[in-house]
Amino acid sequence: MSEQGTHFIFMSLTVPTPQGFMTLRRSGAVTPPQGATRLDMFEVLRQQVIAEDPSHAEAVVIAFDIQPNEL
């Protein structure tokens, strides 16, 4: 298996569009910095979504989770 981060992170967002709404999903494996909190990682992922497309700054997060990646 390939090397992965220590935690699996997931975020689902909904974005208003002229046609209604669009749903976005981001997920992946990350290794949070020492001392990072769930809120820190929430903000990191949310800022990554906005950096990809600044129009997503108005997105509403409908789900977020971060858990250890090991089974």
C-alpha cells in the first residue's frame, strides 16, 4: 500500500448557484501538525476549497469528519 496520512478527512459543502445549488465533496488522507485541533483542520480544508475557486467562499458546510486513518 502507498504511504498515506495519519487521518482521513471529509467535507461536504453546498454552494448557491444561479440554477439553485451545487454540492461539493472533498476527502483525503492528511497528517495534521502537532497540536492541531479538529477546528484547525476544518478551517484548513475549507480554505483549500475556497482557494480552488473563490466563488465557493459562500459555501455552507453540511458535513465534516476527521478520524484516524488506521483500521
